Amino acid sequence: MSRYIGAGSRLWLAALLLTTLSLAQSVGAVFGTVIGLDGNPLAHARITFQSTQDKAHTYTVKTNKKGKYGDYTLPFGIYTLSLYSASGKLLFTQKVRADVDPRKDDINLQKLSAARNETNHPATGSNGSGSASGPAVQTASSAQGNGQGAPGDSRAAAIAKAKAENLKIGQLNGMLQQANQMEQAKNFNGAIALLQKAVALDPQQDLVQANLALAYQRAGRYAEAIPVYQKAIALNPKVAGYYSNLASCQTLTGQGAQALASLQQAATLAPASAADTYATGANLFYEKGDAENGIIAANKAIQLNPNGADAYFVKGMLQVGKSTYNDKTGVMTPPPGTVAALRKYLQLAPNGPQAATVKQVLTTLKRGVSTSVHNH
């Protein structure tokens, strides 16, 4: 008869990967009208604003039936404005600045194309008619926007909207700061209640959703944190920390396969820290006793960083937990690679926190290990 051997001592819980974040307190407005190559308003076109300082921050709007567009909540800064057709073809690009003065940037592709043709093809040339010959892709040096605020009611409305948004974001920042102080004082229920109000004030802010999820996580309410992290990810799928923390909550609620998928997303978004991401995930799988996913995560961590001692410990101990013991022969048979992983841990961390445990396990394996298993 054979039986599985328990994994023994446990590792520490992984630290939270997401710190409390603040929102930018100042937003500006950029708006205008887009005219197509045919001289008519260009409807349903897509316009993106990509920050020149942090290219991960991209904001998208679309033109309406009259060709009008506008983003009134752009954090202060310089952006690359890119105009795309409904089919996704790039038509125009320029640099714009979002600051305290709302900026009106009208884009007339017909005029831009005619001006380009006139410059590149004299009246006597083969295309002397000056008709549009293609899309007008423009750089910052030839920006069409005049940089002036919108006249009359439009300007007043834009300023009012920007001020209201700034006021709201100021409130949200104050709530985030207060909630963080509550969490530091272990008042998690108070922090959660306050952050729920913040979410109600603006449910479209991924940072607010993520802070609420983090409060749930710190309170040990992992099942409640999961759907809130998922909302934050839906709003901004480019933040690795959201996926890492989601993976932690999924692991601690027994959702191993989903947790491994979340770890993979985090590692993809932040490749420089992918080894640490997998190692931390492996630790949590180990804490939870999830050998299958823990070994997968540990192997990925080892592949990315062959000198990370902790991943070898997790792999070795989880595989020890999958050993079989034969009552008749007294032989314990661990899976291949178990002894090698534990010895590698001692090689990398001879005085590490798990060194004594590893030595004890290796002694046990040496006394009763099956000679048919090659771990060396």
C-alpha cells in the first residue's frame, strides 16, 4: 500500500504587490470637429490621446454624427493625438497639450490634403487639380489646432466641466488618503465603507476600484476582492499589479487555475519582474497546498531566474508532498527532480530560512528513497 506524504513546514505569505495609488488632480479638455477628405463631418472616427511621458496611458474617444469629439478629463500633460477611420486606418497625428485652458483642435483632412498636394505638386504638375490624393498624416510641427479655447458657451461649458472633474478627483484623492490611513490603523471595515462611497462617486476610475479591492484583500475578504479587481482590470487591463493581487485572492479562495492565468497576465505585462511574480505565486500555492499549480509556478520562476532559491524550495517541498511510501518495503519514492531541487536551494541559500528544514527532509529521503528514482 502507498500513501502521500505531507509537505511539512510552510512558507511565509506573499506580500501585497499593489500600493495605494493617487489620482492626478488636474485635468484639461481637448475638443473639436473633424472634417473628412470629402469635406463632410467625419462620423464614428476614433481619436486616441497617448501620453508622451507614459505610453501606457492612452485615452480614446469617438466622433459623433456631426464629426465632433472631445475629452474633458485628460490629466495635464502632452499627448499624441491620433485620428483613425472607422476601419482603423491612421489618418492624422499631432501633439496636443492638456492644461488649464481647454483646447479647441479642429481637424480638416480635406484642407490638409489640398495643402499637401499644392506643396508637393505645382499647378502644372500631373496632379495640378489639387484634389485629395490620400490621407493626411500630420506631425506636431504642422498641427492644425489653433490652441485657442472654444468661443462663448462652448468654452465656458468646457471650463465648468474641467473644474467639476478636478473637484471630484480632489474628493477622491482625499478619500483614498483617508482610507489608507484607516487601513494602516487596521480599521479595514471603515476603509471599505469609505472606498465604497468613492466608487459610487466615480465607478469608472480603475484606481478607486483597485483600492477598494485591496482593502478587501487586506481585511482577508478575498472572495469579495476578486470581482472588484476584475472591474479595475476591465477599466485598465495594463496594470500588472491588479493581476498579481487578483491571483493572490484567487489562490486563497481555491481558484488555482484562474490564479495561474492571472499570474501569466501579470508576468506578460511586467516581464522584468516576471520571475518574482511567479515565485510569489508559487509561495501562495504552497501555503494553500495546491501542489499542481505551485509546481508549475515554481518551474516558471526557475526558468526565468535560475538563481532564485525560494522557487527551488517550493518545488522540492511540493514534490515531496507527492511522494509515495510503501509500507512493506519502507521505501519513500519522491517524483524525479525533488532531491535536485532541494539541494539547489541549499547551494543558493546555505544559511537561508528554510535550510534546516531542507536538510532534515534530505536526510529522510536518503534513508528511505527508492533507488529507482534518479534525483541527482
